[in-house]
Amino acid sequence: MVKSLIHRPKWIVAAVGILLFWLAQTAWLTETGLWQKAEGISIDLRYQFRGQDLPDPNIKIIGLNTTSFQLDSLAPEEIAASPTLQKMQQPWPWDRSVYAAILEKLMHAGAKVVLFDFVFASETGGDDVFAQALAKYRDRVVIGEMFADEQGVITGSHDSLSKKLVGPNPRLLPSGTDSISGLVSLWPDPDDVARRGRYRTSVMREVADKSGIDPRITQRLGQQLSAGKFPDDLPHITALAAEKFQGRIVTPPPGPKVFFSFQGPADTYRHWPVENMFVDSLWQRPPFAGGLAVSNKIVIVGPMAEVFHDNHVTPFGDTPGPEIQAQMLSALLHGRWLSAASASVNFAITLGATLLTLLICLGIPQALTKAAALIGAIVALLAGSQLAFTHAHTVITLMPPLFCLLGTGSFGVIFEYSLEQFERRRYRSLLDRYVSKNVAQTILEDRRSFVEALKGRKQPVTVLFSDIRGFTTMTESADAGKLVAQLNEYFGDMVGSVLQNEGTLQKFIGDAIMAVWGDTHSRGMAQDAQGAVTTALQMRAALAKMNAAWQHAPDRRKLAIGIGINHGEVIVGNIGHPQRMEFTVLGDGVNLAARLESATKQFHTDILVGEQAEKLTREQFVYRTVDLLTVKGKTKPVEVFTLLSDRSQPPPVWLAAYHEGIHLYRGRKFAEAGVRFQQAQEQIGGDDFLCEMYRSRCEACQLSPPPENWDGSFTLAEK
């Protein structure tokens, strides 16, 4: 299956894109609460990016606030001077004569239309007085009615919801005043945000909206509505107010619901407390200005106190119901509504987004360019929808194309990246069998660096050579199969130490190992040298452990090794025949490491470290000076050290006497130097080749002093 995925990634991405496009057209997805909430948020953000508009100066709001019930902002004498204010102090609901007084006051001030955002459904005191005022100003006043949910009253199904129209009580609507009532209802979207509404509707249209529990009823009513069997004969309160204000029939936008072009958040329309109308001193001052502020205006009288629970969520946040009515009314008066894009336009945009995403995913190989193109496509979609909203007054359904863009694009990028990582690991596994881990990593992850290395470059590295002592002799008498098995055990631990310390296994030279730090990548010269020296210590410990285990195995032989470490500048490059190339290092730095490995036999030690590597790591390891060597082919001597331990172990007590002897020896004080070497050997407590070697040299130099230009170095004649 994995192989099939590897060979057909584009087909799989295309199939996923088609699947997501199909899902974006299904009600199973688009009618879920999460989807509709996301779509609603995208519309709300477009409102907010568009910004706010100024309120319509022809619309004013007078609100019933909390202060309207308590009247605590007014003086007692002001309340006593007004019969209407005295009635406002009575328990809610107010006597309806209060509303009659409000209507008379506004009409005498010249208000052109008064809209009461209330449904006066119950009978209460003062109805007759209010009814007379309504009849008197029937052509300039509007009051509310609303829908209430009922179970199966109209549809006959107890599993479905139907609608009942609740209007003013009959005492308020004597003959000839039927035209003063309009719907105060709001139609929130499924996420309970009021964005759209109806200026005209019918009971059957509302039933069709609410009978979704029974799809057959919804379908039947929808067909009847489309055929015009149930005309939209119920106007919204704002539609009635607009008609009375303009003196003509106002044609609402087409379609059952329209998006309102809300002007802004709460307080876009400032409301004035109703009680201030009945205090002469307040009525004469702004904002009322003796009634001039409401002259020739539409005045909305509505509930603003929290006790009415008439707050609704809009794209701009919580907004009182009368303010929403004001913004709906303004949109109707000025034709400021938004049109929803048609189903065919939304389908085309979603299809285009899907095809564009597939083109990007399948046609652009570079991951960074692909991601940038996908981000650009998303930004273009969002910007286009905002431009359509702000300038063309069109609401594009954004979730389907965005879903296809994000879903297909994310899957394409993640899927191809996952396959690439799988392929990378597969190739890495193959490469690790034939080239060093670091070389394989450089080839797969840093190809530009590797290409540069193929051309050849000079750089400082640390080189380690290790070799098995007496291996040639061993092969003459050993069983081939057993020897190979033992070598594989040996190489497993030795190479494991190299890789553990991030070295490059350059090659096997028979039984010898060549490893390099700093060729494919460098952590710094000191870190590279420290990795090589740490590897030498681990090789020493690993071999001791293997020899102890092999001691009781008749088919295993005890092994001894020599290790040479040197730090220096070398040439790194790809060298060989066009049909057989090898990534390697060469130069004096490599040659000296090989000479040091060989010299371990002459100095009877297992590790020799060159002076540059010792300088870089002397703070981490304990070294013993071995000699000042002049290797074959060179004239300048090199200080050579053997590795004792890391700094977790204290230097041995004899090391100070030994190093003092070296200092005296090179200062031509041979007798004193011989004494120090004797002391060091006694402190060691046994034979020590280096101490004996220097004692012999001191004795020889006393008998035959070296020339004046003698620098204390020893010439290494062997390679």
C-alpha cells in the first residue's frame, strides 16, 4: 500500500480534492452547527472590516430605560407636575394612556411617523384612550404584532412546529385601524445572530421555515409558496413605517430574506429617555429642543431596559431591539441591503477554488513555493469576498471554497511531505549501509553543501585512525569464518562509538578504521576534536570489555589496537573514477593521523594525539606528553601526547614529576631529568616504557651530548 501511495501521490491528492468539493455541496456538512457558525463568523468579520456608517438623521429613538420605571433622575416636584409621570410610577404594565400621551406629545411636535416597538397583546387600563389616539393618527403611527411557535396547529403534525400570529388586543384596533400593525419579529440565523430579515412574509412562509422536523411538509409548503398560493401579506413594522414616511409603497428587495446592511454596533442610534419628554425644562433643552429634534422624523418608541430582554446579537455585537429596527428601517429607506450570491455563483467559486488548489498542489514541486501559493490563494479569496461585500453589496458563501482550499491544500502539503520523509528515511537506510551516516545526512538534507563539497574545499577537521595490532599474522592461522564474525563484533562497537559522537566513518582499510569530524558538518573545531578524543576513550573501554568477554570463548582472540588522532587543515572532496567515486579527505592532516596510529607501536601506547587536537581539548582530558616527533617527509617537529583519561578522573600523582623530567630533558639538564623519570617510574609502581625510554636517552646524552641546535625532537623513520 505504501508503494502504491508513493507512486500515485498526485492521484490521491486529486481524489481528496474532489471528495472535499463534493462534501462542501452536501447538506450533511453545510447544515451542521459548527459549519454555520463558521460561515456566520466570516460574514460578521466582513461587516467589521467594512466599518461603520453614520446613523440616519431621519430616525430617532425614545427608549423605556430602567430610569423610566424608577424616575430617580427626576425631582419630586417634576413628577408631581405631570399626570403621565405619575402613571409611570405605577407597577408595570403601564396604563395605556401613557402611550397615548407619548403619541400626542410627539405628534404635536411634528413627528411624521411614530413606531411603537411593542406588541400590546393583553388588555389593561387605558386601552380605550390609547385606541382613540391610534385611530386619530392611524396614517402616522405603527404598532407591533409577532409570531409565536405552536405545536402542529397548522400542519396537523405534533412533531412539527407551526406559527401563530399574535397581534394587539382587539380593543386597540377598532374598525379602520387594521393597517397600523406590523411585525416586530427578528429572524436570527442558526447561530442566533440577526443578520437577515423579511420586510414582508406570511404565516405559511413562517410555517415552512419551522416545519423542518418533517421534510415532506416543508417541501409541500415550499412548492405552494413558489406557486404564489400564499402571498406575503404581512408587512414588517419597518416596512409600514417607511411607507407612511414616504407616502408610497416601498418595494423591499427580492427574495424571502435579505442581509441588512447594519450601520454599526449598539449606540449608533442614541436613545432619549421617555420620561424626559414630560418635564418641561428637559423638553425645551437638547436633545428634544422643544420638539424640533423629532419634527418630520420617524420616532421609534421601544424597550431599552434590561428587564425587557430585548437584546439581540448582530454582526457588531449585542444590540437592543429598537436599534435593530432603526437600522432595518434605514436600510429600507435608502436601499442599503446586501444580496446573497446565487447558488450558481457560489458553486463556481467553490469549483474554481478546488481546481486552483489542485493546480498548486500538483503543479508546484517546491514545498515553500507551494505553501506561499496556497496562502496567496486564501488571501485572494478573502480579499475578493470582502471587496464583493463592501463595493458590490454581495455576500459570497465563503465556507465551501475556503474549506476546499484549506482542506485540499493542507492535505496535499502534509501528504507529500510525509511521503518525502518516508522516502528520505528509506534512502537514508540504504545509504547508511554504504556511506557514513553524516555523508548520507548531508546528501539528503543539505544538498547544496554536499554539492560544494564535491568540488573540493579546504577546511579544518579532526582525523582518527585505528588499527588492530598483528592482524596480518592473525589471518595466517585463524579460521576465516570465525575471524570475520569476531571482526564484525569489533567493528560494531568501534563504529558505534564514532557515530555516537557524530563522526563520519570515512572508510574501512582492511582492519583499520578512518573517521573524521568536521568534514560534512562542523560543530566548531573544539567540539570536533572533543568528539574524536571521546571516541578514542570509548574505543579503549569497549575493547577491554570485549576482550574480557572473549577470554572464555575458544573461537575468539584477544585484540589490541592503536589509535592516532590529529587536527589540521585537509582537502574535502569527491575523489575517484567517474564510475566509482568516494567522498573523502586527504592532506598532511590525514597523513599525520596515520603516522601517529603507526607510532603507537614504537611508544608502546594505544592512543597518540597530535598537538593541535591536544590544545583544543586539554581542558576536557588528561594528557601525558610522549615526544616531540619529526615524521618522515617533514622537518618541523610535532608534539605528541597519549591520552590518560577525561577530567572526571584526577591526574595521576606521578604525572607532574614526569612532565618536569620532560622539561629538564629538553633544557639539556639530562642528569636531573633522569632523576625525575626515575621518580615517576617508582610512583607508577612498575615498568613504564616512556620513563625507561627517557632515562636511556638521558644516559646516552650525558655520554655523548647532542649538538647545540638540538631541539629535543625524535625523528620517526617508519611510516
